Amino acid sequence: MLHSIEPSVFLASDLLSTTAQCPHCGTKCAVSDGVVGLLHYRLEDELKYSLVWVCQPACLLAFEHSQFMGRA
């Protein structure tokens, strides 16, 4: 079970100051400013899930595959 969305819980402290690009909206920001979530996504024709970093909670919800958000 995922108990936190804080990147510092999942990443080494030296990685928190690096810049990353959000896979959902493309925004670039420090990893420490974003959020981490266990998300479902489609890769080719297969549904996958893993911890994913995004720049903000709104992107966390938008990145989640629609099948798991009450939409088909």
C-alpha cells in the first residue's frame, strides 16, 4: 500500500534536487517539487503499473489509466 506521495520517501536525497520532465504535461521542475504515485498506464497493448513521478497531484490523477478512474 502506498502511504505517501512525497518523492523523498522513494528516492535518494541526492536525486531530489535534479530536474525532471513530467510524463503527463511536460513541465520541468525539481523532483522534490513533484509527487509519486502507484499508477496504471498503457504501454503498447498492455496495462502496466509502477511508481510514477509527476509534477503535481493533478497530473497524478490525469496520468492514471481511465479504466481505473471509473471511465472505460
